[in-house]
Amino acid sequence: MKLLLVLCLQFSLLSSSVQDKPVALTPAEFKEMTSKEKGRVIDVRTPEEFQAGHLKKAQNVDWRGGKFQEEFQNWDKNQTYYLYCATGNRSSQALKMMQEAGFKNVYNVGGYKDLKAAGLKTSKKNLLPFL
């Protein structure tokens, strides 16, 4: 009986530590995964960075400005989320915060420049619409 209890405890600890690990995807893996599993693409860069160029269909939720910490708490924890920033650092921090809040399907897809270079569709807001 004690052995069974010890095994159950070890399994529980192992599964919780695996769950806490950030899940990073390469641009190619991201492309492949989104063709099979739809989800929300979240750009955690500043609004200025977002306006300079972003992935099509991405939603901007600024990590630095504190907007992210407020907004993600109202999101569906069962939905899939793909996070990116300029280099992958802020999106990694955002991923960890979401995992700690109970989100299960969160992926860090890295930096915008790498995603753009890999051929993912991008969009740029024209700050001067009359030109």
C-alpha cells in the first residue's frame, strides 16, 4: 500500500513539473501546428512594435504596459494560445504566467523577425493613411 502511495505521489510531482515547462515552437512547427490546431495568436510587444509589423490575425496585448496581466485572466483556459514578441523573452514570461494560472495549451513561438523570415503572413499598420 505504501509503495502505491509513493508511486502516485511521484507521478503527481512528475506531471506537474512537465506542465510547468514552457513549450517553445520553431516557426516551422508553429506553421504546421496552426494548420491543424487553430488558436489565438497573441503579440505581447508594445503597441508601437505591433504597428511596425505583426503576424496577420494576431491580437496585441502589451506585456510591458501591464495590459497582458489584466486581460489574460478573462480568457478561456481550454483554448490554444500562440505567443510571440520581438525575441521570445517576453512571450516566454507571458507563457509561464498563463501556465501558473492553469492554462494548458500555450506555446511560445519566438520572435517576430524569425517568424516573418520563415514566411508567415504579416501585416503592417500604416501610421499615415493618407500616403
